[in-house]
Amino acid sequence: MDKMFNVTSSPHVRGRMDTQKIMLCVLISLMPATLFGIYNFGYKALIIILVTVATCVLSEFLFNLIVKKDNTIKDLSAVVTGLLLALNLPHTLPWWQAVIGGVFAIVVVKMLFGGIGQNFMNPALGARCFLILSFTSSMTSFTYDGITEATPLAMLKNGESVEPLKMLLGTEAGTIGETSVVCLLIGAVFLLLVGIIDIKIPAAYIITFSLFIVLFGGHGFDATFLIEHLCGGGLMLGAFFMATDYATSPITPLGKIIFGILLGILTGIFRIFGSSAEGVSYAIIIGNLVVPLIEKATIPRAFGITKVKEVKKDE
């Protein structure tokens, strides 16, 4: 208890969990999806994961060394960024492109803006979007069981039929960590139980997106079509593991709900009306940019009033 009180500037009462413990919990929660991704896509997925994580850790270490800052790799945030980035990549991506993505995530998105807690967007998603723009072909080419095929969302976009059970289990084409909804939900429940994330953002995100699909998806209230969209792409990975990022999401309760609603609408617009079948990454990044405005509009009012003393001018 004594360690929670410090004679310093506010905040005077601090939480029991430090950054390292929080990041360790996030890593544990990502293990089901990570292990399934390796099982599902083979050794190439493992190589991408190891390369990306190592690149992120090394990039942060070298950056701190060059600018003569304290070593921050022990807080495990670079490991989390590397793993999240890897889970958002296809297992067929050339390793050197994964290296570029890791360097961009840490150096450009995170460290140049002051390090953990100072970045204005999620580093892993920022790097993923950078890689999509730079290496579109390799980032949008998906192979499963040695056969190059479209993702379930792309098939839905083209009016083709998909199998919801495969989308739920994850035995399909996609990025390394987005395919298995079951594994992602196991990790999400763990984060909720240990209090690392709040349900407000994921719930507002998923509910809003579901309503958008029902209203504008062209199928009305079709439960199968809705489930296919919920299980497809990176919706679950984004809603529970990246939209809830402390540094890039609102801290106010109402702000979290507004943020989730915004993400649901943006993802629906990108998927239904956009040229791409996916839209989670772009939705979260745009939402990250709006967070300061959301917090400014939803900050609680202070109790009491302040009376301004009037100063009379001598005539």
C-alpha cells in the first residue's frame, strides 16, 4: 500500500499494475490466436512473427541508444507491437517487408512522437496500412493449404457464398491472427476478467457495426450474413486488442462509447460502400486521430464553481 502513495505531482494514487504487467497480460491473451495462426499457416507464420517481434524490439533499443534515452524494451510494449503487427500480416509476406513494417511501427509511429503513451495512432495498425500502400500485392495475397484464394470477406463482397463455421474456427485464408474468432474471444475474455480492457469500446464498436450491416448491407436482418461479417476480417482482433489501446483511445466513459460508435460506422462504410472488403485498420486509425476532439467534448465537469473577482477601475 505504501508504494501507491508518492510525494510527487499528481497523480498521487497509482495503480498496482505497471506497464510491463499490462503488456504481459496482453501477450498472454494473444497466445491462443498466435498459436493457432502458426498451426493454421505453418512455419512461415512463425518466421514472420519472430522477425517482426525481433525487429520492433531491436528498433526501440537502437533508437533509445542513439538518442541517449533510458532503455524501454523491458516494458514489453515493443514485443506487443511486433506481435500485433505480425498477426495482421499474411504468412506469405517476404520477411524483409515485415522488417520494414516493424521499423516503421516503432521508429516512425511510436518513438519519434515520444515513446509509449505519446503516439497518436496504434503503431501496429499504422505500420500495416503503410505496408498495404507500399507493398499492395504481397499484403493482399492470401494462401491457404498451398492455394492462393480470396478471403471470406472478399468472397462476400463479390456475392459468393462462404462457410460461417470455418470463419468461426479460422480454417480459412487471411492474416496470421485474424482468422480464428474463437481464439480471439478467449483472449478477449481474459483481458476483460483481469481488468486490462473495458467492454465499452468493443461493445459499442460491434453493436454499431452490426446495426450498420443490417440497415445498409442489402440483406436486411439476415443472421447468417451478419455473422459472416462479424467473423470475417480483423473485426474481432481490432475491436478487442487494438481499438482499446490506452494511448490512442479515449479515457472518458462517454468518450469510449462515442469512439466505438465511430469505429463501427467507419468500418461499415469501408466494407459496404468502399472498394476494399476490409476496413478495420483504416477505421481505427481515423478514429485515433479524432480521439483528442472526443475527449475534449466528453471531459467531465469539475465539481463546484469558480467566482471571478471583479476589479473596479478607478474613474
